[in-house]
Amino acid sequence: MTLRQLQTPALLVDAAILAANLGTLAAALPGPRLRPHVKAHKCTALARRQAAAGARSFTCATIRRSRGPGRRWAG
């Protein structure tokens, strides 16, 4: 697929930059200090990568979000 074939809007992610950013954030906020807010991305795959990079918990805006998708995002 080429860029012209993508339907817009489309999110494109540079995998190498994403990996570097996850590593940088995990190094800056090690252990329990790293608590990404899942509302920012609402993406299970990204939450799993954040968990693999060291996030031990996630922040949610509402209790409802933590009971449903929040659990799924965390793993």
C-alpha cells in the first residue's frame, strides 16, 4: 500500500521513533512513576508496548474506563 492509497484521516507511526520514545519515557520515570494516561491513545497495542517498556499501571479519567477498556489495555 502506498501513502496515496490510505484513506484519511490515517495515523502513521514510525516504529523506530515510537520504540525510542517508549524507552526514553521509561528511563525518565522508572517503576511506579510511569503511569501513562490511556485516554490519550485508547490503543490496546500501544498500551501493551508501554507495559513491556516498564509501565506498571495506567491512569484513566473515569472508574468506568478502568473497569472495561482500562483492564484490557493493561494486558
